[in-house]
Amino acid sequence: MRHWRWFVVFGGVAVLCLLPVLVALRPVPASDISTAELVARVAESADDPFEGLYESRGGLRLPDLGRLEDEVAPFTQTSRVRVWYGGPERWRTDELLIGAERSIYREPGGMWLWDSGTRRVIFSPRESTEPLRIPRLMDLSPAELGRRLLHESDGETVTRIGDRWVAGHASVGLRIVPSDETSTIEAAELWVDPETGLVTAVEIETGGTAPAFETEFVDLRLSAPSLAVMQFDPDGAGEPVRTSATVDPVESVSQTNFLPLPQELAGLARRNDPAAGLATYGEGLSVVNMFAIPQGNLGRQINALPRVERPWGGDAVVVSTSLVNIQIITIAGFDVVLSGTVDVTELDRIAGVLAARGSFL
């Protein structure tokens, strides 16, 4: 009789292990929402509160970029992030690390960065419109990334794909296919809660056997988080507060305009603030960024990267991945950095135009 008890125990464990699989396999309720209405609801979801936990996986292989290591880590590894979102100017992210807490608190008028491992507290005054910067963990949440992808996809082909369950929410599938053949993005697939327009999962495909980047909620509650949990207590941290106008090197460059950048780049129209020190060009999901900085100021690791001969007749530093490509050329005493979700051939074309002109203006 005792042996039967063990079978009962093992059976219960098996059911618990299979439960998530069985839940994921249950039929998704059909939704009669149109694609246009679903896209509109996603665009309107920026003010909708939520809280949860998402997991992102990046498969990019990058060289040692020195001081940018922490900023690019989400694109090269798996990250687990707890999020509380009350609105565009009131949210919090906690990256789940072993033995440490790395948090960002966005509040009206400012942003707090807290790293318990390094015992560092930084306060950065914020405008309602922020400059170009390296994506933060909130930017890589499915809700934010999905909304931005659809916003930038005006004119691209958007179709329906299979629905699925995400974190217990029946989610409707959308697929964005860029029209520009130079884009590294083959397609971006999103799953959306049809009632709120909140994006619950995103996969960016570049033609490989697995997504180049994916992010998905594993726990999600569509309710307003407590205001107290989204407020940082600098006194409770017990560390001195450092104030900084910028919090990453790209943001610093975008606010420093060494020279005016062109409104057109090799036939590509500029799509951001003409006064910014980092310019963005192109249409849809085919984006090219450009900035210029006095030669030798990109950092020791980047300056040490090898230069290779290019088909346009000069040499350049080339960093190539399945999703983002980078080319660094030198013109008139400036290092000109070209990067974006376009293939290396397109960056060579642009660099060739700049080199032939002898100026990036």
C-alpha cells in the first residue's frame, strides 16, 4: 500500500510540471477585432498602467565595447526584469541580479538610478521628451518595444498571425514586414492583449534559426501599481547622490552638437530633431544613426578595434551582427559613427558618399 502512495506523489508532481504546458496549449478565444483597430489600441496604450515580470533574450555577438558593457548586455544575454508602470513619466524597473539590485525610477521631472552592488545613486533631471539614447530596460519591455515598433512601422506591411497565451493573457498576433530590402529585420512579430492594446510579447527575426531579440511577459497584471513602490527614497539608500544631466554615452553625444549634422544622408531623410548631436535617418524599421566626435574620443576599446579596407576605397571599423551593424570612418579629423538596422552593404554605400564628399555636412 505504501508503494501506491509514492505513485500518487509522483503523479501530483507530474501534473504540476505539466500544468504550464497544458495552460499554454488550451485554445485561445477568437477575437473579432480588426488589424487597424488593434494597431490603434496599441498606439493608445502608453498611458495604461500595468505591473509584471518580463524576460528578454538577445543573441547578438559584440566585441568588447568597454564602458558600454552594461548598456549592451540585454542584447547579448538573458535578462529578467520586474516592472511597475503608472504612465510615461512614472515607472520603475528592477533588473533581477544575483546578490544585487539595479533599478531605475522614472518620476515627473527626474530619474533615479540605484545600483546596490556598486552602492551608486544617480539623479538625472528629465524633460518630458528625452534625447536619443541607448535603450533602457523599460524600453525593452514588450509593452514599450512593441508600441514603438508599430509606431515606426507606418507604411510597412502589418498582417495577422496566430494568437497565443502570454502570461495568462489571450494575445492577438501581428507581423510587421519591412519594405526596405536593406533592413536587417526580416520581420517583427508582436502579440497584443486586444482589450487594452498592451503588447505582451515581441520577437524580432533576422533570418536565423532563432529570433535575434525577443522579450515576453512571464507575469503580468493589468492594474495600477502602488505609487509607493514607484518612488525612490534616496535617504533610505544611505549613499551620496550624484547628479548627472546624462546617464549613458550615447545620450551625452546626442546632447552635444560638435558640428551640425545634415538633414539628408545619402538620399535618406532625417527623422529627428535637427539640433540634436545624434541624427537618425531612414523610414520604417530601416534606421541609420549618425554622430561625429573629435577623432580618438570613442574610448580605448573602440579605438583599438581593427580597421579594414572597404569597397568604397577607404578603411573603417566594422562591427557586424544579425540585427545592428556599425561602421566607423574618419573624415576631417572626426570619427563618424554610422549604425543601424541596415545591412553592411548599405552602410558602405553611405560611407562612400560621405568619403567622396570629404565631409559629413
